[in-house]
Amino acid sequence: FYRAHGWYEDAYRQYQTLAPIRPDDPSVLLLLAQAAAGAGRIDEALRLEQRLMETAQPGAAQGLARIAQLWTSVRLAKLRLAAREAGDAERLAALERRLRASGVLAAAGDLRVTLVFSHPDAQIGLWTAPAGGALARPREIAPELGIEALDEPEAEAGGYAIEVRRADASSPTAIRAELVIVWREGREDEVARVVPLDFSGGRAAYAWTLRGADLTPR
């Protein structure tokens, strides 16, 4: 309820109360991390996600550890992008060190397209396809935890079609989300882009063509 309305401090207190009651449910840590990030405490969110990532075997994050890895990838990519845009070389260098220490780069590839949202019942989804192919859902989806991702170790030379669709466009509830695209994560030639999405006023979908590092609405 609190996350749906963007009341992140209230959500944070709720999940803090829930964590001791459900110590064997690691999803509570991810929800707590989302509430912390929504309230502006990004460092705390990253620490909580790191705890979950450390439960996985080295180089083989699965389940909730993998979801935590994807969320950390998104958060650090956005922070690095902000540092680049601000021309803050010192901050960027510190974030790159944190990225290397986080374990995220163990799964880094040519391209990652991630849809993130906070509303627990957003009913939006990511659809992708190599150029000329049929759109399909990506393999890694966790809508209950606000994230879906296309992860490509080797990007298709012909590019991709990408869509974000809302199942119930007639709903009066405004849903906001972000599409976070990272090319060559952690490399010297890394490129990142954040696209804000606003599903209100009957908006049913967004669509793009992705070729190389060019994202074109269609």
C-alpha cells in the first residue's frame, strides 16, 4: 500500500517491522532496499542488496540474489551516469571502484535493458526482440519486486525492438517507471541511458528501436 502511493518512509518502517517476523524470507530485504532507495538512502539499499548477493555461489547468482544483482546494477549505473553528466571525475572513480567490488561485473555483458517500477501492481511489462523477430517477454522478470531485464552477453548486430506495455491502460492509476539501458557495463566505453516512463491518461505502451547505442522512439 505505502509503496503504491510513494510513501517510502512509511514503507521502510513497515518492512523493518516485517523483517524480524519473517527472518527466512529474503524478499523482505529487497523490499526494504526499495523503500530505502525511494526515501533517498541509496547506500543503505546497496548494502541490503549486497547481503543478498553474498548468499549466491560466486559467479552464479540465481533467484533473489540475481534480482538483487540486477537492482544494484541499475542503481550504480544511474549514479555513474549522474557523475558523468556532472563532470565529477572523483565521484565517478569512486563509483567504478564500488561497481567492481559489488560483484555485478561477474554478469556484465554487451547490453542490459532493465525496466524498473515501484508500484506493486503496476501491470506493466517489458517486451523485446532482435530486429525482425517476434516480440517476447525477457527471461528475467520479477514484477512483484519491480524489475524486469533483458541481459545480452553479446548484443545482436542488427539491434532490437523494445516495448513497455501496460495491461490495463484504462486504469485511472498513474504508473511511473524507468527504462535503464547500459551498454558495455563497467568498461571504459560504457554508455548508460535512463528513460522515464509515465503511464497515465490512458497510455498503453512505449516502443523503441535500439541500434548500437541509439534508441529511437517508434
